Amino acid sequence: MSLDYNNSIPLYVQLKDRLEQNVIDGVYSGKIPSEREIMDEFYVSRSTVRQAIGGLVKEGVLETRPGRGTFVSLKPMDDWLGSISNTSETLHRMGLRPSARVVREEMIPLAPHLQKITGLTEAYHLQRIRYADEIPAGIENNYYPEDIGKKLASYDLNNVALYNFLESELGITLKEAEQIIRAATARKEDAKLLQISESAPVLHVNRRLVNSRNEFVTYQQSVYRADMYSFKVTMARHNK
């Protein structure tokens, strides 16, 4: 697959665009082909390959791991909007290694708008940073009723898939959730935890879950890096 040698656009720029498109299309996932393989595929020199890859590394599309090769640095986390999936399940589906770190856990009084959503005046607040292959991908703030919070407080909640934990350890059957997603720019405190700039785009995801008896279980306010999150929806057209 040769590039256009008659085009005024430099070969390394053309190659960079081709490689980036392969990342976007999912042709490359994980480790990309070696320099020699790219040279043979596109009929270009090693210096052209290195310039193209170097540009993508600077832009954060690729990352070089010493002794291992060059890898796609970020994969979008597909989320099926019609099902209740936790972040760990979403990351596993994408072939990424999920992990979590507890930042804060405490009983707190709730602001009026949270009281209206949860029906509580105070709640057990659990804040965790979620990681994808050790990259900070999101910040999750969960608010639980006091009885659930007391049970959770007795466990180490680092690296725990909370939905699975609620069901398997606490015997809570999750029934359904209402979710709202909106775009925003990162606030100062969130940008620091996610290791991104304050002007970087993020997604705010608010989710309210109830159990099989329609009783409130948790309200989750999350902030996810927009460059690591995408949505895939199956749609159908129904004839009238």
C-alpha cells in the first residue's frame, strides 16, 4: 500500500495520517507493527516511519515502551447504554486492565439537590479514581444510604468492582438505573486527579440505581476523560 509520491504533502505526514486512521478504525490495537513491517507495507524509508511514529507519540496516540515496542496508548471505553455495566466490566470488554484507588470515604451531609435525588439528608460518600492500564480514566463519587455505607466501610474497596460487590457480598440485587451524560471541561481538582489540563474535555455521568424493590441504592457522579470514553448503541428502525 504505497503513499502518493507526487503529493506535495510530505511522506511522513501522509504515513502519520494512515497510521492514525488505522488506530481509529481499530486495525491497530495494542502493539502496532514493527518499523520494518510498516516500511514494507507502505514502501517508505525507516526515517519516514520514525518521523510518523514520533509525531503520533507526541500527540498521545501512540506510546513507546522500552524493550517492548510501540503501542496504541489510549483505547476508547465502549459503554452499552442499555445495560447496567460498571467501569471494570467496560474496561475488561476493551481488553484493558481495570484498577481503582479510594480517595475519600466518609459520612457527609448532602446538598439540597442531592437530597432531592437520593431522598437522604446525609450519605456515605465514596470517591475513587478509576484506572485503565494504570492511566487515570475517571473519578467516581458514589453516595449510599447509611446502612449500606456502614457495611461498605468494613471492606477494602480498592480494586473492587462495586456493582458485583454489592450483589455478591451484600446481597443487593440491582434492578435499573437512570443515567444522564453531558460534556464539559475539567475542573481544577478533577484535572489534577486525572492528570489532564483544566481545559481538557471530560464527560460528566450521573447515575441513580435502585434495587429489585425499587429502593434507592446509590447515586453516582462520575467524571471521565473524553479521550478514553465512547458509546456504542444498537438502533433499529421500526416501520409504522
